[in-house]
Amino acid sequence: MNRKPIFAANWKMNKGPSETEDFAKGFLPNVEHKTFPCDIVIAPPFVSLAKASEMFGNVSSVALAVQNCSQFDAGAYTGEISGLMLKEFFVHYVILGHSERRAIYGETDEFINAKVLKARELNLRPIFCIGETLEEREGGKLEEVLRRQVSVGLAGLEEKGLGDTVIAYEPVWAIGTGVTASAAQAQEAHAFVRSLIAEQFGADAAAKVRIQYGGSVKPGNAAELMACPDIDGALIGGAALEPSSFLGIIENGTA
């Protein structure tokens, strides 16, 4: 199955509007008017969406994402932002279930599932994050954790909705630590996730769904990771904060 890789920059709580403009000025000359064999996605903080939309809105090779959204359309939900609001910024993707949202803010699989279903209802494309902690991996619970996260997090999703969803496998112990899962470890986990999708949605859907790797991806390890048959791109944190580094990952990962 020829799946188009997707490389997404998750800036987390970094880069206000002025820094977003600076990044765009450094990144755009390398991507506008060019065709890439992959999808390129940038997820700035909410406060920088307007500037990102202004800078990237007319660039066909770059799509915008947000790092979270509410499962509600509107109402008395102080501090929340709805998908309906986000669509005004020409957002295409939304990161849901990131390990930091799970660990720091206590988001459960059921809570994330409600957000996934709302995103698809609004025709936003989820980047649905899953992954185990070091304690869970060392305790032999890798498959148990991934099975729960996939089965509950994607419950109620139609096959078409799955086709517009990207799964991001991110071993929590490798996020922002400088430690990367070996290519063999990453491939093994990705293959298992694909088998879970086959159980839940069928073999054809599993063959089509894109599964990213997230966890200290850098220009130096991108090629080895992306060469794995079940890895379809990367969800990148710190290494995507600089234009040259993010571009290096994209170029090395698609070479």
C-alpha cells in the first residue's frame, strides 16, 4: 500500500505570533512553489493561529493543525476552543490525545474519543496520539495499553472517518528526552497498531491508515525510521521549532 507520509510540527507552548512570522519567513522559501512527496503540517499555539493562517494560508504544500479542541460546539466552557471556531483559520488537522494532555490534564480514552468524533463531524482530521510509558513498556503492558487506547479512542468512527484520521504512535518515554525508540522497536509497535486497526475496521482500512512516529525525531534519525514499512511520517516536537531542522527531517525522511 502506497501511503503518503505526513510530517507534522507540534510546537506545543512555543512561538507567539512574532516568532511564528519569523519561522515562516525562514521556512517558506524552502517549501512554497515546491511539490513534496508528503504532507507537511504545522501546529502552532492557539494565539499564533491567525499569524500562521496569514503566512501559510495560500501555501498549498503546508496545512495547519491545532494542538487540541473541545468536544462541544459552543457554550459555557471557559478556556475551551471549538472546532467550528478553528475552521475560520483554515485549520485541517487537530492533535488529540497527546501524551501530555493525557498525563498532565487527565484526559481519558473516553474523553479523547468524544473529541475525535466531534472533529470528524466537523470535517477536521484528527492526529490521534497513542503510546505507552516506560513503566508500562517495562511491565510488559505495551500491547494492552495500545489496544485500549485504540479500541476506546476510535470507537464509533466510521471507516471513512478513519481514512481521514492519522494515528501517531509516541512512546512517552521518548518524548522530549532525546531517547528515541530504535527503528526495530518503532516498527514493531507500528505493526501492532496496524493489526489493531485491522481487527476493528478491517484489513483494507488498516492498509490505508497513516501511522506516524513521535518521539525525539531528528534529521539524523529520520531516514532510518521512515524506512520502516509501517511508519508513515513523524509528529515532531522540539526539532520542528527551527525551519532548517524541520526541513531536514522532511527531506531525510522522504529521500
